[in-house]
Amino acid sequence: MKSVEKTVLTFALGIAIGAGIGVLFAPDKGACTRRKIKREYDSYINKIHDKIEDLKMKEKELVEKLRKATESKSHEA
């Protein structure tokens, strides 16, 4: 066998062995993994929406405090 043929054969054998080991040690099937990813994604999206709503409420409270403080200062003057 020529050197190039040995190299190609060794490379192909390495790919085959790696793919076989990957299948044997894969934690879940693809569909199950995609469900887990979707579940985590949805969880993060919900957390982000909750944080946004919290920030909106805090913003409204701060604006109201500033408005009242401004009104009280203008009445004192």
C-alpha cells in the first residue's frame, strides 16, 4: 500500500471509530435532546420576560416617585 492510501484508510477508520463511540456514549436520542434544548430555551425566555416586567414596574414606581418629588418641590417654591 502506498503512503497516501494508508493515510486515507487510517483517517477513515478513525472517523468510523469516533462515530461509533459517539453513538455508544450519546446521552439521549436526537429528539429527546432537542426537547431538552427547547425546554431550557423556553425557561430562559420566560425568565427574561419576567425580568422585563419587573423592570417596567420599577421604572413606573421610580417615575411616580420623581413626579411626586418634583411636584412637592415646585409647590414649595
